[in-house]
Amino acid sequence: MVVPYDELVISNDEVKRTFSENVESDELKWHWDEEDRIIESMKETNWTFQFDNQLPIKLDRPIEIKKGVWHRLIKGDSEVIIKIRRIV
């Protein structure tokens, strides 16, 4: 499976994903995860995050995503680095 990001594994529970400014918006698919997670942008960005049936929100604070909840990233105009921590 081809993914729209580069991933760096930090530990068993944490990764950093880099999404290029060249990623196509249609590559950023609605999806859900099999575990609870907290995501956080590593730098200021105009990318946004959206839960299903909600308005997009800024990536200016940690966001908790519960297992099985549909969500997506919405592309901004520069690269974004997202830290993802799995909640165990």
C-alpha cells in the first residue's frame, strides 16, 4: 500500500509522519484507526484536521482520536510533520 507520507518510528507507541506540500489532496483519505491516538503538529501549519460530521479544526494543539472514529487531514500550503502517539 502506498501512503502519502514518510514515517519515522520513534518508539512502539510513537511515530512522526511528514506530509509534503506536494501531496495531492485526494491522497488524504477519510479513515479510522484500530487504537486511540493523540496527534500533534510539530510546527505551526495551516493544515487542518476533521472528524466526520464536524467542521475542520486547526492543528494548533494535541487532538485525541478515539478508536474507530472517522477522520482526515486537510492539506495546507507547506510541509507538515505530525507526531502520532498511540494511547495504550
